[in-house]
Amino acid sequence: MRRQYPFHLIEPQWQNRWDAQETFRAFNPGEPPAAEHPFAGRHGEAAPESLEKYYILDMFPYPSGAGLHVGHPEGYTATDILARFERMRGKHVLHPMGWDAFGLPAEQYAIKTGQHPRQTTEENVANFKRQIKSLGFSYDWTREANTTEPGYFKWSQWIFLQLYNSWFNPATNKAESIDTLKYPNDVASDEAKRAYRDEHRLTYVSHAPVNWCPELGTVLANEEVIDGKSEVGGHPVVRKPMRQWMLRITAFAQRLLDDLDTIDWSDSLKEMQRNWIGRSEGAEVTFTVQDSGEEIVVFTTRPDTLFGATYMVLSPEHELVDALTTEAQREAVAAYREAAARKSDLERTELAKDKTGVFTGAYAINPVNDEPVPIWIADYVLSSYGTGAIMAVPAHDERDLEFAQKFELPVRVVVEAPEGESLGFTGNGTSVESGFLTGLPTPEAKAKITDWLQENGKGKRTINFKLRDWLFSRQRYWGEPFPIVWRDGRHEAIAESELPLLPPELDDYKPTAEGDPPLARAAGWVNLPDGVLRETNTMPQWAGSCWYYLRYLDAQNDERFVGEAAEKYWMNVDLYVGGTEHAVLHLLYARFWHKVLFDLGHVSTPEPFQRLVNQGIILGEDGQKMSKSRGNVINPDVVIGEYGADAFRLYEMFMGPLEMMKPWSTQGVEGVYRFLGRVWRLFIDDSSYKDYEQAVTVAPDSAEAGLAELKLHPSISDAEPTDEQLKALHACIKKVTEDLEGMRFNTAISALMVFSNEASKWDTRPRAVLGTFLNLLNPFAPHLAEDLAARLDTAHGGTLAYQPWPVHDDAYLVEDTIEFPVQVNGKLRGHIVIAPDTPREEIEQLALECEKVQQFISGKEIKKVIVVPNKLVNIAAK
RNA sequence: GCGCGAGUGGCGGAAUUGGUAGACGCGCCGGAUUUAGGUUCCGGUCUCGCAAGGGGUGGAGGUUCGAGUCCUCUCUCGCGUACCA
């Protein structure tokens, strides 16, 4: 196939030039650009920090061995276009890239081959960087960050120490230094104080059952377990008690929820976070166990149904189960608990259809009417939510009803539905058979019973969150070691001066035979003098990605995780683009860390990402999700080799709206590729290009040098633009500008196509008009635009990167006459040709006289004539 | 089940506040250039109809001079979530 234009030469040429010039470098406060840098060419002596900043961020990739797929460059192209656009509009743009390079695949490869994960990672990063660079993105590579480099993870560890040395003060609703923690009177001894401190830190050690994945040899966070299987690899996950580090994210639940209102994210994304945080208002109610005096606290969102509570259920793991089980039931209860404990999460969810449970033999007293109710255990009650115990109101809860029916427990209707069946009704109705609540509508009944409980010491108003604390330790090698040591069985932070704490070198990356993490193999590293031991867990991959957007601001700083002036100037992130797969994990964790850093005074904003946009998934040509097994994966290298980076970029944006899911089409790539060819031929004399191609066939070595010999199209001149030409240009400026502001890349490209289709018909092509067009094209297809601008000599300072963005003038867009549509009863019947400022009466007159319209209104009564200025005229006739 | 999003030509998709449905691109049809294929250039392309005209934005109603756009009901698909009391 004939090459539309020599992109294979032009593209590397410009990429090298941008690199050599550091064209896209952003400048931190107090760091003025060199006089010969095009930034200075545009902004003169102005201090960089005096300019309006624009921080535009991509979700950095995990550099996998498979290399880039076409989904990565979708978001990257969108942000690059906007970065170039805003740079031309005069903003000081920060557009960085880096590597989320800790992770399991490199470690698994190490286990298989013995090759150090560092080496695998370096190779993959190099490949990713080559691929990303081949797309001509305007990243400031001087700020490249890599989570696996000691200079980076030193600060990940440092942030962990900030968490370790802080607590959440409910009075101020903020994270504070642990030193501000006040001890209650009964906490007097050093020992007790220490324990009290450790209980309040934002990081703490837990021995609770965790999600253990035997296949991966590590625990996983709740968020990493999908349907009882690991999110990575889909391996079974079982529950197993282990010592783990936790982060107290639940303390921030309310703020994480509230502050969603202050940021500009899509509703669906905010909703996902809200659902994950899962706030629900209700009450805790205390039931007393008959004969034993033990108290069981339950959480309910429907305290108004307390009169309908006919039994209670504890989760099998509930701490009181042993104490209250009667002799007669002991065996059955033990068997049930054992079975429940053995079940994986997967089994527990899969078997959810059929409710199971066992009676403990004990009864509790319903505080509102002193009736005894049987206490059961069942695994449909989760130990991890609320208090791990419920009052069952089968008449008004689907799950309780199902359970009650199966085990023939009493059902008592206490809420009357406004209409229809009251049994099983879970909405708002009217209380019945409910003592002092009877007759009250649900909201009032809730308030009244809650007050009653509170007054009688039988309960209180409570808010519950689904959000759990973040399980932060992993039994892996390739992650950040914890800056923690154990002395006499108690944890201590290591000194900041000892950071970064490097992982030990190992020959074998597998967990030990005893099931300890791989770091435990390095005896010399683990064992310190005086019997002090290093923590052998490592941090999860999220640690590095929780704060990388801050490191970019000052990537080389080895005094601080980010310099104060740089942080103040650049934050927040103005636009963050990435996939929905990070809707709850990364985005929630990062917001949490950011809030802690904010509370402690290390950053200046409460939220990190002001605006966030999700790109849609790109499907294969068959409309299916791309996957190796389907064989429908598109390799960017191949597409770039065949059509060039500009065509690739353009196509990814032309496919459709950024946020939509859309299928790949190689024919579609050819379409935009042809467009770039037409642009090329708009500027270049095609016969000179044909001669060039011939010459290159004979002497391939002359390819690069021969480019300089290409002639401009003979129609190009310094002629004054005609009105028609200016109109086409200014219409294009207007449309492209507005579409870029609204991130409508596909329609912006369509406007560029419309212009080029128009311009190719012109006999004279004024240099000024075509030059301005190249400015518009530059963000989308920067290599081609730069090359043609250089030939046209319209790029001052040797690059289009800092050319002023064109501004349209409405004066060029006015029409002398317009074809004005005429409708009859809302149906288009004809057109009248009028001047733009024709008065209403005259338009009416002309419309009624219009020949084509006549046949539809003759003999009818004209009821109304509606003239919509600049739109149309509609005649209502009957 | 619940939450969110989307349904427009053969395909990807356009269509400020309700105002000429189908921009732009693909594909297809025809023509020009070419020995030919490819490339390029020009024209056509929602649908029924010879035409006048009719129909048409998942479906059914409604509001309006006028609805892809607003309202009610409904169907389908995608994503998220799921015994959260």
C-alpha cells in the first residue's frame, strides 16, 4: 500500500526534537526556563509560577510484560490533546507520566525463573516508555516517577510513618499527631498508655480473619476479592486469622462521603464511592440475655419495627455465642460454626440462596415489651457489619422472612403498608400493634422509639458504614517493606533517617515453608541486634499509587516527599483521566491518604483530584472484550507502524465519545489516515512527493535528506484570504475550541475534516489560513502539524507547542442570506431565502407566500405562525 | 434485587436552551485516472414510492405550533454492587 505521507520519518524526527529541546518541561516555582526555551519565547520573562497552571494527569500504568494495549493510549491521547491545547492557550501545563511498577506478575516471574523482579520491571518499563514515546505525548519526562525506586518508595514508607504516628481525633474530625492523644484516667502505667496509643494509631495490627488466597500466597483487601475469588487471577479466597496491618480508613468515612460533593466527578462514579462507603442511619438496640444477664447489641435501620422482632440472629463468629449456647444445643452450634468457618467467601455467597442456621437454646428479652425471643446463629448475618448481630423482624425484612418461614419462627406484622400486602412490606407505612408507636408513620415512629431507647438506656442513634478498615499488608517480596521492627513482641517505627528501607536480596521469592512471607527468608535482614526483628510483610500495590500525583510535582526532591512551593502551586489535579476499574480502590485510598496528609499539614488541599473523567473500554473488532484467548487484541506497535502515531491518536479520539465503550475498527483507522493524507496533499505538491517516492525506491538512504526537497503545493501563496476562506477557517476555530473545552474530541476532528475538505477545493490557499489550521490540528496530530508548519514557516520558535491558540471572530461567520426552513404543522415543507435580520412580519409574509408551502395551507385556516429567530418558521394550519 | 449508563442508517457515531434527524468517517454503488490491482479524485447512499408524497431515533401513551431531546409506563443491552440488617 502506498504510504499517504512519510510519517515514519517525520514522527521520530519530531519526537527527538522535542526530547532534545525539553519542549514540554514544566517549571517549578523559582525555577525559570532558559531564554532559548520556547516557554520563554511565549511568556518572556514572566515567572512560571505567575502563570495560570493546568495539572492534567493520566492514571499511570502497571508496566506489564504484555506491553501497551490500545486502551492505555485512549486516555493518554485525550489528556495529551488537552495538554497541548491549554499550553497553546497560554497556561502553564504539567503533564507527567510514571510507573506503578510494584506488583505480582514480576514476582511470579521471579519465582518461576529466578530473575530478580527489578530486572523484569526495568525491561517492562523500558518497553512501555518506548511505546508511549512513539505516540508523541507531550509529557515532561524530567518528572518521571517509578514506585519501585528507593528514591520514591522512601517517601511511601515515610507516609506510612505519618499514618503510624497519627490518630483520628473525633472531636476535631481530623488526623492529628499521636502526641495529642489524651489518656483516660484509668490508663496510667506506661504499659497501658502504650497499648492505648497503639489502639488509636491510623495504622494498627489486627489478628482478625482475613482474605487469604493460597494460590497467590498472600492476603487480599476486601476490595480485591470479587465473588469470593481474587480480583487478580480469579483464585479461590478463604478466611483465615492472621496478623495484619490495617489502616483506619473508616475514621474518614463521613469526610470521604461528604467531600464527594466538592469535586467534579461523574455522578455514576460518585455513586459507586457512596455505595462502597455505604452509610446507613439507624439505632443500636441492647437486648439482655434471659437468665445470664449478658447483653447483645444489634444494629437496625428500622428501630420502629422493634415490636415485630420475634427472634435474634448472631453471626457464627459472634463472641457471645459460646457463652450463651445451652448444653442441649452445644453440639449443633459447634458443628455449624465449624462448617461456617471452613466455608470460603465464595461458598458463603453461592449458598446464600438457601438460608441455614442453628438455635442456640438461649433467649433474649425484647427491651420494648419484655418478651423473650429465641437467639439463633446463621451465616446470613455477617460478623463484619454492624455489631454482627441482628434483631429479626420477619414481617418486614425479606431475609428474616425467608429464614423464619424455613425454621417456622413467628412472624408479626407491625407496619401497615399504605396499600397492598403488609406482610413482607419493607417501605414506609404506619406502625400497628406496636404499643406507644401504634398509628405513627414510619419516620416518626423511628424518631420516637430511638428517643425512648436512649432515655431508657436500651439503645442509641447510630450511623453505620459498609466501608471496612483497609487491610494493608501483603505476604510478598516485590513491594515496599514496612518501616517497622518488632521488639519484645511489640512494634516500633524505625527512624526516618533509616529510610528508604530496602528489601533484602533473595535467591528464592517463594513464601517460606512455614507460610511466612518471602522476606522472612533473609535472616540477616530480618534479625537485628538485641532480638529485634523486622516486619516481613510488604505494602500492597496501592501504596505507591496513592500519592504519585504529588511526587510528580517535585520528583527529584530528596528532602521532602514534595516541596511546599511546588505543592501549593500545582495542586489540585485539574483533570484526571483513567479507567472505571479504579472507581473504588485507587480513588478511595488516594483520597484517604490525601486527607491524612492534609490534616497533618503536608498538603494544602483536602481533595487531590478536582475533576475526573473515565475513559470507556475499547472492544475488539468483533465487539467483544479484547483478550488473548479471543485473539482480538490490537497491538499499538503494529498500528503505529502501518499508519503512524498521528493516525493512531486521531482514530482513538474519532471513534466516539471518550467515556463510551466502543469497538475498534481497522477500517476506521484507515479513514483518519486518509484524512491526514489529504491534509498532507493540501500543503505538499503531490508530483514532487511522487518524484521523492521514486527517488527513495532507487536510493533508500536519501529518504531523510530528500524530505527537504519536497515542494509546497503550487496553490499556496501569500494572497489575501477571501471572505469564504475566512469563514471556513473561523467556523473551524470556533467548533474545535468549543469541542475541546467540552472534551468532544470526535466532533472536533470532524470539524477539522470539514475544513480540509473545503480547503482542498480552493485554487489559492493563503499561507495565513493554512498556518492557522495547523495550529488547530497540532494537539491532535502534532507530528504532521509541526512538519507542515515548519515547511510553511508559520511556527515561530521552531515548534507549534507554544503558538497562541487561534481565536475566532464572529464577524467572519455572518451570512448575507440564509435558507430559512418553513414548516407546516411541524413538518418541513420548504425554504425561503432571507437576510439574517429580516423582520418577523416579513418572514411570516414570505413563508405564507412560499410556493411549496401553499399547497399545504390552501383552503385551511391559519391558526398561528411561529417565527423562531435564526431557526425556522412554523405555520399551524387546520 | 438495587444503583448507574445506553438504545438513532449496513457500521462507528452527529444533532447548544425542544426548532431542517443522520454532520464527519467507514462500508457500499457509480464515474474519472490506471495495462490491471491498489492509491487518488468526483458523484450517490435512512426507508417505501415512477412521482407527488408517506414513514422513520427500542416500544406504547402524553405535553407542545413543533419531541431523538421533556413527562408517564414499558422492553432490551452494558457496567457496578449484592444476605450491609
